[in-house]
Amino acid sequence: MVRGHPLAVVFTTDNQLIHMKFKGTLGSLLLERERFNVKRFVSRSVAAVAMFATLSVGIPALATAGTTSTATTTVVITTMRQYRAALKVYEAELNLINETFILAVSNAKATYAASLSGATSSSARISARSTYRSAIAAATLARATALTALGKAPVKPKTKSLKAIG
């Protein structure tokens, strides 16, 4: 430690960082805990960054893969009867999409719970968690695709305004 320097670093005999103390106006601040394993911290940080990069690049790529621009025809709704019928169909399709998503999530949770009950090692639990996350991601992607294909809700027709009698 350099005299007057605000950072004090302490190592073990095998050059593992034990802790760092910052001295100064903030007093003594101990990082994380008494025995801070730098090798484990670095390996976990690299793994977390790799997973983040994979997910941030992979999911948008999967979402846009195979998409084509197609011209959709818009039905012009002129009466309230047409609007109510179109809205009823839209809500039924939306409910079907949501129920399908909820069913996929509940199936993923049940599969995850079953695989966790039989898991005896940490690698089996990690594998089960990975399978669960993949199933949730697939269900979310399927729901997003279905919602995009469904389109926007029908627009209520404009009504004629009544002129004030004056």
C-alpha cells in the first residue's frame, strides 16, 4: 500500500484478491464481501455478457427471419353493425392468441417443475432452466407474430354530427 493512496489492495498467497478498501472521505468501503474471488467474478461477467449479446442479437434476428411485406386490404367500415361484427371477430381472435400463449407458458412451467423434481445435479437444473427459458421465448415470439398478423383493432366509423338548431 502506498502511503496516502486512497486504495488498499490485499492478496492471498496464491495472488487471489481478498478485498479492496477505499480510504478517504467515504471511509472504508469493502467490495462485495471479505473474500472476493476475482477469477469467478470475471468468468461470470464474461458469461453474462455473452448471454446478453446472444439474446440481444438472436431474438430480433429470429423475429425478422422469413418476414415478407405483403399488401393487406383494409375493409372500410361504414356502419355500427359492421363495426360491432368486426370488433367481435377481432376480440375472439385476440382471446385465442392470448389463451394459446397462456397455455404454452403453463406447459413450460409444468415441464420445468417436472424436470426440476427429477434433477439431482446442478447441470440438470441449469439444463431445465435453459429449456424453460427457450420455451417461454418461443411462446413469446409466436404470440408477437400472431398479434402482428392479426393487425390493429377495427376503427369505429365516424358519426355525423348533429347541427344545433338555432
